[in-house]
Amino acid sequence: HRQNQLPSYILTLQDLQKMVIKEHISANEACEKMDGIRENFSELQLESIPIIIEIAPLLSDEQLQHFQAKLEKRALKWKSEWWQETPEDQLEVRLDKIESFAEKVYGTLSESQLAMLKQNLAISSIKPALAYAEILRRNEDVYQIVTALHNQSLSTENKSQLVKQGFERLKSSPNPAYQVYANQVKQRTCEIMAELHASTNAKQKQHAKDWLENYIVQFSSLLNT
């Protein structure tokens, strides 16, 4: 993994550095970079398939139950953090999370930047029930896959295909309504990223470049060990 993927990660981060020091970026540019990161993750998933099909059949019934419990706990944690009772609470939670991430990247945001984020989030469609249903679908999917890998009659090729199809369903949900929603959220996110970046000053852009540099240093260190 280190030799195959880390150089690609470093190149991606270096490309991002070039982007964040630009005066303006378009929503399309932001989405293209997001797609590139997702593609790197997809490649990592494919490389992990042989490990998954080797380890999964070794899990005991007790370990499978523990795995299922962890999936359920993670889903409930998402629900408590992202699905609020009122639209107002929903907006505040989303604003807090996006502000936290944006300030990791750009440093402290101004009042006008925070107001811009809040205004954009207020007019963005959010469907926590649909997102939560997708999380439950994914949890059931992955549990069924791990359980199916215990079937000794399945060939290695069939097991690999089973896992690969599961990863494909992560990229593109079999629920058309959710996939449409996910694509809309992605596009809206890219638009907000582009607008926020356009509002940043030179100090904030440098902060973003330095934030990325920290990851480049870490990945380079891993590559050389």
C-alpha cells in the first residue's frame, strides 16, 4: 500500500496546494478534486479485497455479533449528531461542523464568512431521514457480505466479486432517491467551498497550504520508513 498509494496521495495534496493559493476556484474545480480523492479511496478499497476475504471467514459468531453491534452503535451516533428535531437545530449543528472543518483548513473565519456559510446552509436541502436510511442499508449490506464470506463453497473469485459489488454500492446507492440527493449535496458543497475560498485573504490561503503541507510531510515520512 505504501509504495502504491502514498505517492498518489502526495501528488493529490500537492495539487490541492496549488488550488488553495489561487484567488478563486470554481465549483467544478472543487468537485473534480473531491472526485479525485474518492477515486484514491476506491483504489484503496480494491487493494483491501484480498485481506477482507482472508480475514472475514475467520471471525467467530461472537465476533460477528460484536461487529454488528458496532455498526448499530455507529449508526445511532450519526443519528444523534446529524438528525436534529427542528430545522433550526439542524442548521446550527451543520454550521458548527462545517465551521470547525473550515477553520482547520483556513484558520479563524471572519464574522462575514460565518454569516455567508450560515446563509448558504439555510437554503441547502437536507434530508437526514433519507441519509439515515442509507446508513442502515449500508450496515445491513456489509454485515451480509461478511457473513456470506463464511460460505466455504464460494470460490475466491466469487468472494472477491461479492466484496467488489459491495464497494460499488457504496459509490452508487441502489436507492435512486438517495443517489439523487447525494449528488445534489455534493454539488451544493462544491459551490459553498468555492464561495468560501473566494472570500479568504492571503493569510487564510497560506494557512490552507500549510495545513496540506503537514499531511504531505506525514505521508512522505511513511513512504520513507
